[in-house]
Amino acid sequence: MLEKFTFLLLNKKFLPLIAITSAFVFTFVVEFINNRIAMAEQNNPISAEQRMRQEELMHQLSKRIVRRIERELFEREMSHKDFAELINHSQGVVSRWMNGKHNFTLSTLALISLALDIDVLEL
């Protein structure tokens, strides 16, 4: 059965059909993606200025969280390596968090909160 299918694919009569089908599928996928992007832009009427303000606020909140974690680690005389081991993450992950540009997820905040025994809202 596989031999017949391979023969049909390699048969020169079917090559134009395969090329047309591939082009059609590619065109359909590109059009679908462009439509999804357009729909997302229509459903998200946030201005560029609002987006910049939102990103700046997120950055400030992230820095505040990092300062709070750093303060807690200092009081406990813990290094980033110790903290990474405590939460079962790599030191590289903790380092990226501590650079102040990480967008913390609720899951990450809950993990940190439990590990340091701090109310998540105090972070």
C-alpha cells in the first residue's frame, strides 16, 4: 500500500496537483493568521500611550516585588542560590526574576509567598 502511495506522489502527473494544494493551504493559513491579528487589534482598542503606561506600571510593580524579596532574603541571610534551592528553581531563573524586569505570574507570586511565609499582598 505504501509503495502505491509513494509511486503516486512521485508520479509526474500528480506533482502539479501537489504544488497547487500546497499553495492553497499556505495561502489559507496566512489569511487565517492575518484575520486573527486583525480581530485581536479590533477587540483590544488600547492606545499606544495606554500600553506604554501599562508597561511602565508593570515594570514598577515588578521592581517593588524584587525589592521586597531582596529585603526578606537579606534579613534571613539567604543568597539567591539558597532561595533558588528553597523554591526548587534554578539560580538562573531567580536571577532573571531579580533583575526587576520579570512579569511575575500569580503562580510565581504564590510560590514565593509560601516559600518566604509572606502574605502575597505584601510582596
